[in-house]
Amino acid sequence: MNPELGQLALILALLLAALQCALPIIGAWRGSKPLMATAPTLAIGQLVFIALAYGILTWAFWTNDFSVAYVAQNSNLSLPWFYKLSAVWGAHEGSLLLWMLILNVWSVAIVVFGGKLPEAFFSRVIGVLGFVSFGFLLYMITTSNPFLRLMPAPPNGADLNPVLQDPGLVFHPPLLYMGYVGFSVAFAFAIASLLGGELKSTWVRWSRPWTNAAWAFLTVGIVAGSAWAYYELGWGGWWFWDPVENASFMPWLIGAALIHAQAITDKRDGLRAWTLLLSIFAFAFSLLGTFLVRSGLLTSVHAFAFAPARGVFILVYLAVVVGGSLLLYALRAPKVTGGKSFALASRETMMLVGNLMLTVACAMVMLGTLYPLVGEALNIGRISVGPPYFGPLFLILMTPLVLALPFGPLSHWGKADLKVWRNALIRIVALAVAAGIAGFIVGARTWYELLGVAAATWVIAGVALFAIKRWREAPRGKRYPFEMLGMMLAHFGVGVFIAGAILTRSMSVEQDVSMKPGASVHVGAYDFRFNGVAETPGPNYTAQQGTVVITRNGKPVVTLHPQKRTYVGGQVQTEAAIQAGVFRDLYVSLGDPIGPSTGSGQDVGAWSLRVYDKPFVRWIWGGGVCMMLGGFVVILDKRFRLKRAVEPETVRPTPEPEAPRKLAEGEA
Amino acid sequence: MNPVRKRRLIVTLLILGAVAIATGLSVFALQRNMTYLYSPTEVDAGKAPNGHPFRLGGIVKEGSVHRVPGTLTTDFVITDRFQNIPVTYTGILPDLFRVGQSTITTGTMQNGTFVATKVLAKHDATYMPPQVAQAIAKAKEEHKTGDGGRVAGAQK
């Protein structure tokens, strides 16, 4: 297929996006039904053209069409087929196309599932999404066209960046983008509410599953990226506070806050203004994330090439979107705000504490990430802000959140019940202390480890107490609705994550050693014997493959084969070998040859090796996966079926806070 | 106090408190954990902090990489083509660490040698971090406009 067709498809999609932005919004404003009726058609039409463009680019990769510059830069004849498909989003231009594709899929999903929303509101939502799409398409066509030709076509391509040739990459960017783009739904809802000047809690309820889905995708995307960095970068770390990681972490933090704020607005009709603001910021940080990663302004391990025009475009776009949204918010928010009061020791307060901590943590991460940029712009010098800034501050900011976390579900909406609190507090403290003592008996010795065990128990005990409470107090069949189940799962994940993050950090044994064939090193409770390195061919690389035999007390555990690959393009890439386990990972990666490979002498065949014993490292990602599952499980809840959202609301749905309420009536 | 006002007061106090604490902590932590990047010319001119960690960026000089036999220690020279700074690093070097390529190292100056605790090379072999490019450009300029750097270096 012809790449120019792809470009044509993009231009047509741009025109449709302009119409999708203009017509439904004007229609909603003038009350014109024919104009509003164009929204679904335009959204579907745009998806068709974007999908066509995406298909054409994929085809160009599949058929090794190196006359397309983007393909020539990111593919190679000997690249395995699955990496050819994932190479489509392996660099800037293609990943933007993927961004667009996902945005349009989300838009059409709203058309399909949201057709019964009030027509004017629905039209505004689609219109706002059209605006988002228009900006990105314009950006792509003017600065980042993936279909540019390269004449004459080279006989072979430069190959995909070897760091990206990994199963982790196949999933990492699409998942992240699902998350980033997913927040555009909450954003569109917020803007549509502000434009229309009214906000019904049913609309917030309707947008909750979308936010949950977006956040769950973002969670698993970050988990995949972290796991990928762990085994692909060969450093054995799982989080580096790298600007690009921060870029995805900021919308995640705001997204987590938004999920809770939306729950308050849905259930209690409160905190409307805050929910709207978070909706705007979740998406703004998604755009900022794209900007930071794609502009190449920040030095990071990801280090994309620098392209000022692109950076300026996204910066202007970001300014328009965020500035415009906040202006609209300032003008219209007083019209749509309102809500119910709540007591100090209520569930709202607990959720608000969590919200505040998440937002402040996001601000802290933003400060550290952008400060070097500001410093450079103001010419105070080239600054970098590293993990010593982010790590301790994040720990401090998350402490109140972790402390408050069990009490959110356990307390009541609106009113304080100190007796419930006291009972819960006694039990949770007792369990956390017991866990700390148990940890000490098992072998934890440092304060850090003991506190980690106690903190993880604190969170998980809260979840368990809540589960018991529901079991006792709610009638059979209504004990654990999906919404509650998802919340419990996600909170449980937080506990697992805390245990993993803290125990890995304090219990890991990491050693960089130089080893001759036949030499052994003792790390943790294990002996690692190095049996030398041999050359092994791969599809588009040749590898130096080491053999490391691991034994414990003389009994064989596993034999690992770490590799050092040299790709056809000449790039070198380390492939760590990992024996993964629930309680510990054994990790070996090859450094460099230290002595000559043949001949005689003391260093013959010697290599430098990284040898790690990393306990509980899987729990970090296990916790993340639980959070993701929690996000998805919530979506299954009956509350969110469209029937409820369509009901015309003449009466306020929520009961008065003073009225006695039964726990059974969907209290969470 | 009526409930609405009470709620607003609680919310406002919570927000103000959290923001105040976070701002204080952040600014404090930022000041302590910022590391500046210097080029070899700037280091030679005595602009880099003494005894405080900083980052040194430049090109790994051709023919300067030597491994101390039997150890993981590597000695090399970082250059901006005007000044050279000897660097020593113990540990495993990144895949893209190569002679003639740009790199950023973090560490401290000790007796005229930069003792690195971290060596960064970039994923993309042809990519030069903008900071390093600027540092080299700046060194070029200073070299043109006179020998200010060298004089300062002599005063050390």
C-alpha cells in the first residue's frame, strides 16, 4: 500500500476532527439537533481514517518498505516479525499515531456506550475529544509525519533500538497510552459540564468506570515499564526517578486522587469543584508527560532526539488546553459546585487526606522534574535532581496517606463515629506490632525493615477488618459488590507494594565482581560459579553468553545464561538472566570482558559480572497488578450500568446525611 | 459554626498545612540534592565545588581507557577538547560507554582526579546530551575569548 495514502488519511482525519470539535459544540450551544446528530458519525469516520493510516504504516513495516524514512530508521530485514509490528510505536512519529488511534478508539467507545446520555452533554463531550484529537493531528502532520519518504530507499534499515527489542516494550507504550488517553474522557466530561454550566452526579458516576479503566491501564503500563527497566537495563533497579518515569507517574498520582474524588462526588454529591479540577489536571499531566518524553528537553535514560519545533508545539498546545480549561473553570465552576458537609472523622476526610497527599506528591515530583528545565531557561546552570530528592520526600508524603488508608473504608460517609475508629485503631496497631515482632523473629533486623513490615500489615489489616465488617453487617449477597471488591483489591495491592519496595531495598545483596571461569562468589545465601562465556548467534545479533551455576549449600539451584548482545546496527545490549521467585530473585548480568579471551595469563576469560540476590522484588509488581485488577473490577459494578445514568434526575439521589442509613445500601 | 463553614475551614486548613509542609520540605530537599553539571574547562577553572558531588560531562578521550588489572576499576579521561580531567570509576560501565562518545559522570574531585560513583551513557549512540553539547560549545567560546580559564586554573 502507498504511504502517501496514509498521509492523505491523516489529513482527512484532521478535517473530520475539526468538524467533530466544531459542529456538535455549536449544535449544543444553539440547541440544533441536526448539528448535534453529526457527533457519532464524525467520531467513527475519524477512527476509520486513523486506523487506515495506522494500518498503512504497519504494512510498511511488515513489507520492509525502507522508502519510508520512519521504517528505515526503526526496522531491519532481520528484525523478528513481532518486533516489526511493535516497531510501529518504537519511536516518536509512530507512537503519536498510536496515541491518536487509542484516542479515537476511546471516543468511539463513548459513542457506543454513551449514546443515551443527554444529547447536548454527549455532543459537548464528543466535541471536546474532537478538539484534543485535532491538536494532536495537527502536531503530527506539521512536525512528525511518519509517512515521509526517503529517496533513494536504502537496501536495509538501521534496525530498531535494541533496548526496545524486548517483550516488555511490546506492551509498555500502548498500555501507558491507554492510560494517558483514557483520562481524556474524564477531561471531556469536566469541560462539557463546565461548558453546559451544570454537573449532575449521575454524569460523574457515568465517567467513573472510564477513569478507573484509564488508571488501571496506566498502572499496568508503569508496572511493565518498571519490570522492563529491571531486567533490560541491567542495573537491577526498578525505579530511577528518571524524568520519563516521572512523566507517567504524575498522571498516575492525580488519577488515583481523581478516582477517589469522583467516588465522593458520585456517592455524596460533594467536592464537585475538586473533582472537576482533578479531571482537568489528570489530562493536563498526561499531555505534560507526552511533552516531556517527546520533546527531548530532559536528559534521561530514554534520551529521545532533541526537536525544538516539536517541543514548542506541544508546549503551546498544553498552554491552550490547560490555560483554556482553567479559565473556563474559573468562570464556570461556581455554577456547578456544591455538595454536602461532612464531619472531621468521616470517610470524606480520610479520602481528602489521601487526595491531598497524592496531589502534593505530584506537585513535588513535578517540581523536581521541571526544575532543571527552569534552571536552564533562567541560566542558573545545568542542574539535575536525583533520587535523593524524590525518594525521601515521597516516603514522607505517603506516610499520612498510608496511615489514613485503612480508616477510609472503615469510617462512615459524612459523620464521625469515633467508636468504630477506636476499635479499628486498636486492632490495626496490634496487628502491625505483631507483624513487626514476627518479622524480627524471622530475621528482620533494621528499623527500616521492621517499619516496612508493620506498614504493609497496617494497610492489609485495614482491608481485612473491612472485609470482616462487611461480612458481619451486610446481608448475604450484598456483602461485596464489585466496587467494594475492587477497592479492597487495590488497597491490598498498596500493602503488597509497600512490603516489596521496602524489603527489596533493605534486604538486597548486590555485588559487582570480576570473575575468571571456574571462580565462585558468595552472595546472600547462594554461591554463584562462573563457567565462562561463549558466543551464541541470534536472529539479528550475536551474543556473548555466560554460564553461571547457582548453588545453595552445595545443592544446585539453577543455571543462568546472561548475555551481552551486539546487534546488526552495532549497538550493544545487556540481557540479564534472572531466576524469578515469589520470595526472591537471583539476578546475573554480564559487564565487560576484563582479560583477553584466549592465551595465558591471570585474567584469561575473566569478565565483570553483576550478581544480585533480590528478595521480595516481585511483590512490587505484584502490588501494582493488584491495584490494576482493583481498577478493572470496580468497572463491573452494577452501579455503573447505563440504565442508572440515563434516568432523568428530578430528585437528589443521595439521602440526607443526618438520616439513619443502613450499611447494606451500597455504603462504600 | 455552621457545618458548611466548618467543612470549609477543615478543608482549607488541611490544604494549607499540607502545601506549607510540602513546599518547605521540597525546597529544602531540592537545595541539598541538586547536582550541577560542569565541563572539564569549568572544572579546570576551579568553578566546580570542592568536596561536594557534581556531574562532569564530556567525551571519553581516545586511548585513555585503562582497566586496572584484576579489578573492576577503570581509569579514563573526559575531555571537551580543551581541557582533560582524569576520572576513575570502580564498577561495571554501561553498554554505550565507548571511546569518543559523550558521557555524564557523577562524583567528586579528589586530589585532581574525578572519582565517579555513577557513569551514564545514552541509549542512542549518536545522541549527545544537550548539556554536554552546550558545555563543549561554551568551552570553545571561552577558548576563543582568551585564557581566563587557564589563569584561574593556575591560581589553584
